[in-house]
Amino acid sequence: MSLDVNVIGEAETDPLNRLGFLLARHGASSNDQVRRAFTECGLGPRQGMTLMLLGQSGAVAQQALAAKLQIDASVVVGILNELESSQLVERRRDPSDRRRHIVDITDKGRDVLAKAREAVSDVERSLFGGLSQEEITVLRELLARIRTSPSDEACSE
């Protein structure tokens, strides 16, 4: 699939209106705001996302968590070490397979998660408050179709 000629023509008349530039600018702003929201809760972005996933899924195998986060298992170990030292998550051996670790959110972690969710929701209300629910749905669908990878530099911490 190629870009529509009208999209390219419009971008050529105003370089600041190129899709890549618009996504980069809005993405950087969104990223900064979400990072600040997590920081206010004492979390880094990856710690926040990890807590959000655990809050949604409940206890999960450490390998499965790495797969859901789409990051290397060794990176997850570091994130979990930080969360565990803050008593936000706990790891325990899987009784059915002692080689596996099960990760679960603690009560303290749930309290921090509630604050983080609200902080991120505030950011999203600020960013997308001018859009209708239908427009937000379309935007989410379009962004999901953009070809990027979790390993891209902008997705790293």
C-alpha cells in the first residue's frame, strides 16, 4: 500500500505537516507527559507498564510478563528487582515448576497502581479531550497499523 498523492502533496507544501514529523512531535509530548505522570507516582515508564499489566492479569509467570511487555527477559529481571525492592511486586517459585517464577502485585503495588492509572488517565483526558469517542477509536486503530517495533529506540527507557 502506498501513500495517497494528496497526503504527500500537502506535506510538500508545509514540511511541518509531514506525518512523520507530526507523529514525532505529538509522540514526544505524550511520552513526556506520561513519564511525568509515572514519576509523580515514584515509577519509571517500564515499571508503570509492568504494574498496569500485573493489575490487569493478576499473577503471571515472569517469562509471560516479558512476552507481554515485548522486552528481553533480562530487562524484566531489572524492572522486577526495582519493583520488588519497593515492595510493589513479589516473585515466588511456581510450585508446579520450580524453574519458573510467578510475579504478583502486592497491596502496596495496587495502591501505587491506582494512583498511576489516575495520573495517566489525566494525561489522556488532557491530550484527547477535544476528540470524540469515535475519533479516539479511529486514532487507536490507525496507530495500531503503523509499522513500528517495541525495540525501536523511541520505545526504550
